[in-house]
Amino acid sequence: MTQQVEDCLQSKEMRTAINTSNFVMMLNQDPLDKVELGNMFHISEEELTYVTNADPGQGLLYNGKALIPFQDSFPQDTKLYMAMTTKPEDVAKREAMKAAKARELAEAQGNGETA
């Protein structure tokens, strides 16, 4: 939904929606958001370490009953990673690769080659 929990917590309706959700994924959190989420979901200080200065792919899942810490190291040298990433530097790389491929295709078509 959003990476900034603060935005949601300012709205009574969104706060209610989060409180009644059966699934919440929490990644690295701003210190104030972390405290508020800790209060909402009764998260201990120890459990909050999973969302404090967390590495990418690390966080907490809430399934309506339990908190589940997770850490997932997704390989970054795959087509799937490049298709899914939102990291600005990787998005720029992906767009540059697309542009280069489009230029190659245009050049090949201009030379009478088939792709």
C-alpha cells in the first residue's frame, strides 16, 4: 500500500484498516512509525529489531495472530529481480538496458536484419 506508515496512521479510516488487517508486511521503519506499529500490534522491542535499520528483504509479517520475522536474500543477478526492483539505481539500469535493446532492434531493422 505505502512505504510511509505515517501517511496511513494520520487517517482514522486507514488506521482502522491496518488494525483489522489479517496480513501486514513490515520492512525497515522510521523510528516513530516503528513505535506506533509496536503499540498497534503488540510487538516487543526484540521483535522490532527486524524493522530497525533492516537490510532489504528483512522484516516482520503479521498474519492476524502471530508475528513472523523473515529475512530473504533475493539474488540480484536475475531477470525477475530486474523486473521487480524499485531501487532507483537498479530501475535506471533496467531502463538503460531497455533503451540499448530498443536501439539495437532499430539498427537491426534499419539494416534489413530480422530480430
